[in-house]
Amino acid sequence: MSAASTSLPTNRSRPPWVDAFAGQGLALLSAFAIAIAVGSLIIILYGENPLTVYGAMLRFAFKDVTSIGNVLSIATPLIFAALAVSVCFKGGLFNIGVEGQFLVGMVTASWAALTFDFLPGVLHLTVVLLFACLGGMVYAAIPGILKVKTGAHEVVTTIMMNGVAVSIVAYALNGPLRFSTAPPGQNVDLRTDIFEPSALVPDLGHFFGISSSAHLSWLFPIAIVAGVVVWFLFRRMRLGYEARAVGSSAGSARAGGISIGAVQVKLFVISGALAGLIGMQQVLVERGALVQNYEAQLGFTGIAVAFLGQNNPIGIVFAAVLWAILSRGETALQIETDVPREFVIILQGILIFCVVVVYQIARRRLARRELQRAGAEVGLRDTAEPLDAAPQEA
């Protein structure tokens, strides 16, 4: 009987993805435990009980459905921001200009809301959202083209363009988009005219008994869909494969026939489209106009959320919700404890640090385990080959 008919024993008792999922889950829990423990030490130094402080933060975030709606509405722009950052990260690019791209998206969306107010219902809103994406795309394409054509580093160009974007908003509010009508005898902040209801994103909270004060709108499910699209892009489409190849090794990607410049510009454009939607929570849901005292820094916060979610679209959604819970916790600290609100910022930083470090350790352990498993299988195969090659006697 030939030895070739003997099946090769295997050392794999379960699929690799099970080990990867279990390892990453354990790493995430470990990172949370470390962050909570370090945060508890800080709370104790302030003379407070950690259980009381953490309990107050959680109660404020989950005490009723309206509180949950507030958390999800805060998370909505953070999801868009983190996805915009992660798209470029996948290709080895650092799009620090998400902040400026979302500001320009607010301006172009506001212009569309005021210019196309003759359009009916959903069509008006669709045009406004498309112009928001278009503004972010055009503004993001500039540093992408500069990098490809001149070699200018994207970190430098995008940071510089963030400052330009602030000036663009100021020019729009003082010039072409400045309000023309205001309530009689009432002083108003510098802003555009109030948008028509057809340009606003409909409320979603009333379906679940959530008060309209939570500002939970259809932008939240749109953000979830955007995350699914980004996941599909990088896992099932050619551009995603090329982006991961460029991000891993640009030289190998070039040797494989991938146009690095084309991939980089495409990633910047996609990132800009997502960035353009960041400000829609403010413009089309909360205020119904572009105002001078808009909420800034959302683009930079997206960088932190992307790191917390490990640039994974699914992880980003959960990271944005967690970030929103901590943000809501600031108010709880002021109301129920003597711990300063800056503790939340410290806790967010500790959490990001722990997640990044622990995930890297977990990935290296998983990679080492895979190499050991592959080596064991190769050893078993080499042992079996002489038996397979032995001549059979008649």
C-alpha cells in the first residue's frame, strides 16, 4: 500500500479567524480593563469613589431613550470623520485635513440648500448632501494631486489647508452666504438664512419615542451604511486590495503594476466625500443654517476615533459610540461629582494608548502563532515526502 494514500496529519484544531477574533476580543477587553484601572487611580487621587464616578457617567448616557438618542447623535459625525481618516490610513496616507474638508463641505452644502430651495422634498435634500460630498472631495483632491505631482507631504499640505478652510467659512458668512433676513428687532449671530424644511434631514427619534431635542436623525443610519460601504470597498473591491498593497509596501505594489499615484488620489477623494458629511449633523439637523459658532475639531477627533477603532469600519462605529458616551459623561461629572471635566479627556487618551499598545502586542502574538503553525505543517509535510517518493516494488 502506498504511503501517498496516508492523509497528512494536521495541527490545526480550529480555523485561523477564530483565533484572530478571540485574540482581538481579549486584547480589547484587556485595554478597557487597563484604562479603567488607571482612571480609577486618578479618581481616587481626587478623593472620589471610582464606582460613583463611572456610575454617574453611565447613568447620564443611558438613563432613558432620549439620553441614548443624544449619544447616537454625538456619534454620528464622529463615524463619518473616523471613516474619512481610516480610508487614507489604509493606503499609508495621513489625511490630517479632514477638519478643513468638513468645513468646506458645510459651505458647499449651505450654498446648495439656499440655491436649490425650489426643488421638492427628498430631491432638495439629496442635492444638498451631494454638494456636501462634492465640496469635501474637491478640497481633499488638492493635497492628493500635490503629493502625486510634486511629492509634497500630505501632512504638511492638509494642515495648511485646514487654516484656509476656516477662512473660507468666514468669507462665506461675511459675503455670499450672509443672512439677508432676520427676525424684526432681534440680534442674531452671523449666519446664513434659515434653510427650507425640504433641505433638512428628517428626525429619526420619534419612531422610538426619543425627544426631538436629542437630534437623532437619518444621518445615523447613513453613517452605518457608509461604514458597510467602506468595509466592502477594502475587502471585496480591487481598489481596496490596491490600497492595502500600497499601504503595506509601495515598492512591491509598484512592482506588481499598481499605479500608486492613481490609488492615492482616489483614496483622498473618497476620504473627502466622507469628510463632507461630518458637518451635516450641525447644519441640516441641529441648526438649520450655517452659523459662525459652529462646532470645530471634529476632524481631529475622528483621528482619535479611527485609532480607537483600529481603522476597522465596524470597530469605528463602536469606538464612536464609546467616545460619545464619554463626552456625555463630562456633564455628569460636573453635576454629580467633584472630578473636573478634563478627566474625560484624560480617560480618552489613556483608552486610545491602551488599545493601540495592547492590539499591537496581540497582533504580534497571533502572527508568531501563525508562523509556528505554518512551520509545524511544513515539517510534517517534509517528513511525509520521502515516504511518498519511495519506489514501490512489484
